[in-house]
Amino acid sequence: MMTHAAYDCDVLVIGGGIVGLSAAYALTRTAPGTRVTVLEKERAPACHQTGRNSGVIHSGIYYPPGSLKARYALGGAAEMVDFCREHSIAHAVTGKLIVATDRAELPRLHTLVQRGREHGLPVRELGPAQIAEYEPRVRGLAAIRVGTTGVCDFRAVAGRLADEVRGAGGLIRFGAEVTAIDRRPWGVAVRTADGLVVRARVLVNCAGLHCDRVARLAGDDPGMRIVPFRGEYYELARPELVRGLVYPVPDPAFPFLGVHLTRGHDGSVHVGPNAVPAAAREGYGWPVVRPRELLSTLAWPGSWRIARRHWRYGAGEVHRSLSKHAFTQAVRRLLPDVTEDDLRPSPAGVRAQAVLRDGTLVDDFLIREAPHTVHVLNAPSPAATASLPIGREVARRALLRARSAGWKPPTLEAAG
């Protein structure tokens, strides 16, 4: 039987993005005194999905009632604004327009109006003249305005969460890539590339782009694979063309929102992203190819089923990636005044898209448990928006796992 002193920590979190840090933060607040360690392979937090998105605090309007996305986003948006305000992190609640530019999109726009009202969101329907009141340069047949959407600096949020974890006694190790996991009856032992071994009662896997690999290292079959999709952005050279956030009507067949316009917390306007298959999990450009990761993607049956099912959509995305002219034409549907010269390349991001064996694109949060482990296997947008409630849910599951193995909260241990 392992003694308390034999463990290096009570809960070990793999992944220093916003979800992993939120889970660590929630652990220190829910059960003060719990020994928490975070392992992050990069030299700083939020280097991948968290630090490479559009910075939008999503309202939750897109997500079906009853889904985890809806539940976490609706409360998480307001909570994120409060967190930013409390810690003086750059943010703004701007509202956004969702604009229909084709008559075929009008029924889908109406569905979003109904969904927004079901969620209790402040949704206003707009005609062409009213669109111009909010966005004079944007053109559309109809639109809706969602008043609770905002923007913030998610990288700064992650940094603050890391500070809070350390302040509560937690340990964060950067440059600590996990290479092996040994699960035993008493818990888990994790080895990093530099030879460090950390023994914990419970492992929380928030490894994002590498979460399925970490699950397999732990001896679990996640039942899915991460198929990376690169999202490419441009920055608008004339930011005065856009006042706030402007989105197209999304196609419900795909878990992507389409090319949109986002005025960030710093006043810059980003345009994008598209969604193209990446040849590496951290493949932020076409030249980045990692053969082992590419072969892993190609060996997964779900990848081929996606390709057969959605090849037309994918071909259009690739065309817009390779042709700036085609990308510009897509933007001009919303913003007719934009020209190719207005679009300056901006850093790309990669989405960790979970894909099932049958080719299903997992469109909700996917959290699975195994002995001594909690795996976060899909944390798509709005994960950053909803990171605080997601972190609490992951922490709750981790603490239940620890208690089921005989661990007592620190206050009870001290009393005993």
C-alpha cells in the first residue's frame, strides 16, 4: 500500500493549455491542499490551441440545448468576462452579427434565432438597413445580433490561471514532455523525456492535440483519433472596415463556423479561419510534415470516411488555402470592399478534431474515465470560453476517482 509521502502529487495534469490549467485551478479551489502538478511539454503555457485562436468569448447560440457545449458556454461566457475583469485582462463584450448572404441560408438563420431564444440569449433580428447600422461595410439579406459575444486575451487568461495554481501551492513544470505512463493499482507513474518520474493518485489528460496518444500511453483505447485541421488567418490591413464581430451562417453538417471577421481586444481584425487537413499535429503551415503523425492519421479508418463524405467541402477549403484570390472572394460575401491587398498573413492555428472510427466528427466535449485517469478527448470551440466550468467538471471527476481509491481531502486527512 502506497503511503501519502510516496506520491509526488495527488492529481497530475498533462497539458498546460487553458483547459488543463483550468482543471488544475479548480482542483486547488475545490479541495484546498490537494497537491497538484501540471506537466507541459512547451516552455510556456497556451502555445497551441489556446494561444492561436480568434480570442472570441462565444455566446453559446450555435449549440443544441442539452449538449455539453451549450451548458458550458452559456455560463462560461459570463464567468470568463468576470474573470478577465477581476484580473485586469484585456477583454470587451462587443456583440456579434451572424449574416445571411444567400436566400438558402435564411431558414438556418431563423433556426439560430429560435435556439438563441431557447437559451435565453439577447438576440435581435436585423434587415439590410439595420445591418448597416452596426456594420456599415457589411452586406447581407438578413442577420441576427447576439449581444453577449465578446473577445479577450486567452493567452493572458492561461497565464493568470498558471499564477493562481502556483499561488495555491501547485507545481507547473514546463519543457516536460510525457513519454511513458505506468498505471498501477495504487495510481500512475509518468515519465518525461528528461527522465523525470512523477507518481500520482490520479492522472488528468488535457493534452489537446496529443490527447489520444496520451490515452494510449496510459493503456486505454480512446475509441477516436485526433485528426488535425489547420485554420489559416489573415489580418485586415484596414481594420476600420469592421467595427466588431461578423460571422456567416454556419453549415450544420460541419463543426466549423466558416470564415469570419473578428475585431480583437487590441483593435486588430482577423479574418478566417478556413479548415484544411494538417500533415502534423502542430502543422502550422503546408511545409510542416511529420511522417509518423501523418501516417497515424491516414491509418485511422475514420479519416478516409471523412474524405469520402466531405471531399467537396474539403476541396474548397484547400483551394482557399492555396489561392489568396479564392479566400478573398469568400470574405467578400460578407465584406464587399475587401481586396487581396487588405489581407496580410497571420499565424495559423490547428484544431484537435476528434474523429470516431466510422468517420463521425465529434462535435461536443468528450470526457472519458478509466482507473486512476480522466481523459479530455475532445475540447472544441468554445473550450476557451467555457474553460472555467469545464475545469470544474474535470476536477470533480478527478477528485471522485481519488476518493474511490481511498484518498481523503486534505482537511480530513489533517483531522484524522
